Amino acid sequence: MTLPTPLAPAPSPALATTAPGREYWFGLPALRTSARSARDTVRERLRSWEVPGDTCCDAVLLVSELTTNALLHTGSDQVLCGLTLTGDERSLRIELHDDGPTPVRPPEHRAGPGDEGGRGLFLVQQLADRWGSARSTRGEGKVVWAELTAFS
């Protein structure tokens, strides 16, 4: 996947109400350490935006799960992560773009106690107010996105 230059092209219609300075994009290589880097980057950025602690913790977990899924289940060389607070700063949108050709679907069944995997998208489904997947507008693959209420 080739990262766009600059990393923040014109926003998609869903991001049209973005306030200046409340959108942040970063790329990560497809390495085992990238999930931790994603968590650290998101935590630092949301703290600087003074996003409440509960929302920040949920966003960090969502980014961790989405990054891990992209690294494990796609042939991506790198991923692109975006954070956006809406213009009224009530909603936080998280996007993870990868080279995977197939949009992600909600889990069909819950992982059992003996299963080693299969809980990531269930966590995303439970934590996010809304989430989904579509063809990426910023790369050749797909985007998986999640939205959280940032400020009540």
C-alpha cells in the first residue's frame, strides 16, 4: 500500500464537518510492534485533544484491535490510521486503512472459551457506537472504521 502524500487529503463526506486541527493521520509498517505504536500514538493524540479518559481508553482498544486484525489477516506492508473529531467534537471517528481487498463483516459467532482468537471484532462491535468497513478512499484496499461518542 502506498501512503498518500500528504497524509490528509480532502476529507470524505463523512468527515466534512471536521474542525481544523482535529484530524490526525499516521502510517505504520506491518510489524508486530505496530499495534503498540498505534495504541501509544492514539493515547497521546487524544490526551492532547483532552478527550475524556473513558473514550480515550475505548479508542485505544479499538485501534489496537483494528491494527492487529489488519496485520494478521491482510497482506499489507503498512497501514494508515486516522483519528477525527467532528466539528462539534461530540464524535470520534477512527479509521484503519489496509491493503486487504475484502470488507470486514460483523462476527457470525462468538469465540468459545477454548478459542485463541476471534474476539477482536466482537470487542469492536461492543465498544463502538457505530462501525463498518468499505473500500478505502485513501489506498488500494479497505477501511475499517469505528465511531465513539467523544463528549457527552
